Amino acid sequence: MRRRTILQMAAAGVLAGAAPETARVALTTSFGQIVLHLDTRRAPLSSGAFLAAIDQGIYTNGTFTRVVRPDNDHGSPPIAVVQGGARTEAGLKPIAHESTRQTGLRHLNGTLSLPRDGVGTATGGEFFICIGDQPGLDFGGARNHDGQGFAAFGEVTAGMDIVRQIWAMDASGPSPEIYTKGQMLRVPVPILRATRLPA
């Protein structure tokens, strides 16, 4: 009987040392602090990659660089997001895409998500935050040509006013490609520190 009880507790994740289901991160910017809540249970790969980047210190001195909004969006359906990135992606490994069909998460107002390249992988070295609900970024949405959407893995729990302030900034900075023309911040917003918080 005791053996069965212990196994049941282990399966429920209540034994000491069980992995936490969430994690919290603080991004300290020149405008103030943004607190992120990561769903490590439902999106373990995406959360793990982002946390690995945080733990390696490469988000400290990173930047918010790109904003997409009605006046500069070049895709369909239109979206509204703020994108940030680490100062380098050196040492970060590609991960498989975790779609919203797999995780059950959605791209809602304040959702934290990973961009991905053409082959469907990400590294955790870049992220974006949704301004308003963005169903076109979910699995089955039309924003990404393959219908796989993007990898939602958390949300902003404090500092959404700062995210919106960044979103409204001048986006006339130089662009590395035509698709992002008019979306790059003229003055990128520095991420002064990126640290884990107590869960």
C-alpha cells in the first residue's frame, strides 16, 4: 500500500524535488521592469530554451528592437507585437517548435512567444510579446505560411504598460530586410538585466 501511495504522489509531481510548473523572469529595462511568467509544464522546450539564455547571461544587455502595429505591418492577418533579443545567440541550441495545438496555450494580450526560422526551430535568443489577442499566430493561423503558428510559452504579469510604451516608439530605424522596414526602433530599448525571480 505504501509503495502504491508513493508512486501515485510521484506521478502527481508532489514529491520533494519535483520540477516546478512555472518560472518567473524579470527584464529590467531603461523604462522599468517587466515580469514574465513562464509555463514550464505545458511549454517545456520553449521555456527551457528561454531560461537557458537567461541563465547564461546573454539577455543582460540585450535589446527590444522591433515593433509591429497597424501603421507598419506587412503581413496578413495583421498583428501587434513587440520583439526583443539577446545580445548574442552563441551557445544556444535550436529546439523543436512547440505549437499551440501541442501546449494548449494561445496568443492573447501579453502572451510571451518565440519567433522561429523557416525550418520551424528557435533558440530562445529572441522573443515577442503580444499587444492584444493575436489568433493569427496560433496553430492554424494564417500569419505563418505553414499554419504551425508560433510557440507561446508564458505571459507578462507586470509591466505591460512598459511594453505598450515600447510598442508606440519611433520605428524608423534601419532594417536588415524589406519585410521589417518601418518596424525597427530608431532607438532600441536596452534590457539592462534579465534575471530569474522566486517562483
